[in-house]
Amino acid sequence: MTVTNLSTALERIEKTDPSSPLACFRARVPGSVNTMFAGTVLTQRRIEQGDINYLGTFHRDNLPEAREKLREYVSEAA
């Protein structure tokens, strides 16, 4: 789990292989996101249980979707 700003999260997503995507969640720090590997048991459990902070699962092939979703979230937080 890593709490980062939007640009750092997008840089990580841009380099992430589709076989090992990152899940993004809202963070307690305004304008930041919590990123973690989506394939871990803990992360999968959070997603399956409908964690209200879940923003999506992203990798380099769906980077435009990640940009849109994370910018939308940061705009709402501002």
C-alpha cells in the first residue's frame, strides 16, 4: 500500500503490466490515492466486499481510464 499524489499514481500505473495491475482507493489525505497490487488476497477481499473507497483497477493498457477516474476523484476532493 502506497499513498501518493495523482501524478505519482499515474506514473506507477503507466509502468504497470496488465498481468499485475494496481488497485486504487481513496486516501485520507486530500488529493492523494492509495495504490496497491490488485492481486493480493487483502486487496481482492476489499474489492469483493465493495469497499466504498475503491476507485478502480488499472494498468498501462487502460491508462486513459485511470487518468479520467483519478482526476475526477481529486476534483471532487478539492
